[in-house]
Amino acid sequence: MKAQPKASHYINGRFVEDEQGAPLAVIYPATGETIATLHSATPNIVELAVEAAREAQPAWARLKPVERGRILRRAADLLRARNDELARLETLDTGKPLQETLVADAPSAADCLEYLGGAVAAFNGDFVDLGGPFAYTRREALGVCVGIGAWNYPIQIAGWKSAPALAMGNAMVFKPSENTPLSALALAEIYTEAGLPDGLFNVVQGFGDVGGALVAHEAVAKVSVTGSVPTGRKVLGLAGSLMKHATMELGGKSPLIVFDDADIENAIGGAMLGNFYSSGQICSNGTRVFVQKGIHDRFVDRLLERTKTIRIGDPLDPEVQMGPLVNKAQHDKVMEYIEIGQRDGATLACGGKTPALQGFENGFFVEPTVFTGVTDTMRIAREEIFGPVMSVLTFETEDEVVERANATAFGLAAGVFTRDLARGHRVIGELQAGTCWINAYNLTPVEVPFGGYKQSGIGRENSLAALEHYSQVKTVYVETGDVASPY
Ligand code: NAD
């Protein structure tokens, strides 16, 4: 299997290579085979990309927003037209099954380009009546923005960052995760084909050091990172020391609360989606499933029954529902947490092993895993695992579960399943999380803001909120009379 792109980087509207950069092997996680070899960006590549962005940005910012938006919407159409090939590429890069990549990756990026490409023309400043004189505000571009991606939703993340940046008249240099470098290059080609002027969307490959060099570059005005909390702290620290704008989309350990009166099949469906989709590699996953005592045993019985039917295997088989984890390090980390959970006294109710799959002996698979009898202090209930590992906890009262759900440094997401809607809204109102669901889980339509509270992040992606985070406000005071001067 091969997925070698034309070159490692995409700068100023074309593919660029610099073989001086450290080799970067792209591994198909289902088999462990190398499907492409790229090179990490050298300082020269970083400089070329930032320069291209700096040069191209002013003219782009002067275009009418509706014209910039038209190009984004054309790119959205191309993403949709190429969905099959992009889904395959994303499956090879991430190991996620085609069943997911066909519906959740390029389509989600396309939604974002389409929505923000349309919305930007209506995203204006304010008029302020000062009783004679008046003022108005302008929403202006920041300049060159840097996007840094994680490996779980590579093209979605590239789309969610570049769409608001470009819509507002910025240029972007995007660094994908070193684990999944391929689909951002495909997006760059699509932007060019859609008519985006050269230099406005550039892709450079590399590890954290390349990300750091981009953030530190004097021509860069903003950075948006999707990644773990430790990475977010480093990048925000660096950006802060240089007084740059920053958006942080970081990790979580989110609570999903199931009350006795919930529709049990829906609650189980939500919990499974919120733990097993993308092999559990989703930041907003509801990995602490709090189930009220009265429904607990029935919930667990049905959950196990349904979990055992998940089809795990060849991600390119359209019938397969679960693929491997992204790489060996992540596989080993998840297996270690499964051991830790058992050592800490949780009950391994199902899964927990690397399945034996013919033809995929070197893949990074982990069975969908459910722990019951989990308590708040166990490490599997406190730390982000980022794998298909669900922890089921029990609770008795509403006040108790709210307090326990909030007892975490994270605050990305939360969910409540109940038929009592007053309670649903009341509990959500108390939960310290930026993205919440009532009787659903993990849906992130582009129309609503997405992001975290507490350590899980700063800023928001999607919706009009994203446009705010990629622009700065200029206030203009206009005098209509004489200047009242005492001099
Ligand atoms: P990671 O933090 O290891 O890496 C994320 C990105 O940051 C990579 O591109 C990496 O090269 C880069 N990076 C690392 N160190 C850097 C530095 N010092 N300076 C600049 N860039 C640096 O995260 P990951 O393992 O790729 O992804 C998994 C994590 O991402 C999980 O914690 C998950 O919860 C989180 N995540 C969050 C969201 C969200 O929207 N909130 C979405 C997906 C994933």
C-alpha cells in the first residue's frame, strides 16, 4: 500500500521538498507498513512558508468578504466531490474505518468551509451612536496564522482552522500532526484548484519543534492548536510571551451522566459513540459514564451485549466499525491504562486485549473495553486515555453526580441522558464544560461553537465564534462637530 504525496510540503501554491529535513515515516496503523516517507521542515522551509503567507495576505484581506467566501465554498464542493478518495487517504493515515472517514472527516471540513464562506459576508462590525459623533468597529484580519493539528481528525482540523482564518482575510501556515501528514496536503491542492491565491494556505510537516518555530516567528500573529494539555501549555506560554493570539483545543475526561429515567438504548448508544468512535481517539469523549444506581445493572448488561457486536478489523472494509489506534505508542499507552485499571481494582467487564486479526498481526488494535466498578480516584477515571476504554461509575443523587462530574481539571464536554428535561437543563447549567449535550453525545455541527473550559482550552472553533477568534477589532471614533479643546 502506498500513499506517497508529490512532496512533503505545500508552499506558495506548489509542492516543495527539502531532503535535508529529518525523515518522517507515515505508517498505515492497520498493518504497520510504511506507506509514505516525508521530511520534516528545515528552518528554510519554515521561512519560505511564513514568507509566502506574509506576502499573499494583504491583497487577500482587501478582497470583498463575499469573494473570499466564494472560493471557500468552491473548495467545499471539491472536498465533497472527492470524498471517496479523501476518505481512503484519511483511513490509510489514521487507521479509522472507511465507515467513519466517509461521513465524519472531509465532509466536516466541507461543512466548515461552506458555512463560514457564506457567513463571513454578514459578519460585520458595530455602529455606535454617540449622540452626534459616532463610532464604528471594523473586524480586521490578524495577518499570518499558524494552525497545528492533532492526528485524530486531520483534514477536519485543517478545515476547522483554515476556514475561519481565510474567511477573515488571514493567511495560514498549517502543520499537521507528524503521525498524519497526508490529508492537509490534499486540502492545500483543493484550495489552489478552487482559486485560492498562492501563499494563503501552506502546509509544512514536522514534529513539535517545527510547531514551536512557527509560533515563535516574528511574522506570525496567531496560533491555533489542537492537541494535548501539556502541548497546549507550552504553545500558549510561548505565544503569551510574544503577545500573540491563541486558540487552544485540548484534551478532556468528560462526564456522561445517565439518570434512572433515561431512554436506556439511547443512553447506551450515546455512551458507545462517546467512547468507541474513532477507536476512542476523540477529545470530547464521555469517558466517565456515571449511571444512576436504579438503572445501573440493566445499563451494563445491555452495554456489554451491544459492545460485543462491534466489528473490529480491516478499516478499508466498509462493514468494519472499528479500526486500530494511530500508532504503536498510543496502542501501548492504552494497554498500559487497561492494566492500571485492573490493578486499581476496577472490573474489566469486556475487551481489554489486542485482538488476533488475520492479516493485521502488526496493526495497533485494541478491543472495545468497558470497566465497571470504577471509582473517582482511579487513574482510568482521572486521566485522558485516548483509546476505546469506557469507565462506568455509579451515583445516587443529582447533587452528588454534579459535584463528582466537575471534580476534574478538564472541562471540554459533558452529556446528560434523562427524560426529565427540566433536570437535563438544570444539570447542564451546573456542569463546568464548554460543549454539552442533552440526550445526545459527540455531535459537533459547524453551526455551534466547539471548545473547552478549564484546562481543556481557550477560544472556540466553528460558528461565528471562530470568526471572532481569527480577527481583531478596530474602533473608529468619528467627530461630526468641532473638536472641544481647552487649549
Ligand atoms: P499532541 O499534543 O502530542 O500534538 C498536537 C500537535 O502539537 C502536533 O502537531 C505536535 O507536533 C504539535 N506539538 C507538540 N509539541 C509542540 C510544541 N512544543 N510546540 C508546537 N507544537 C507542538 O497531541 P496528539 O497526540 O497529536 O493528539 C491527541 C490530543 O489532542 C489529545 O489530548 C486530545 O484530547 C487532543 N485533541 C483535542 C481536540 C479538541 O478540539 N479539543 C481535538 C482532537 C484532539
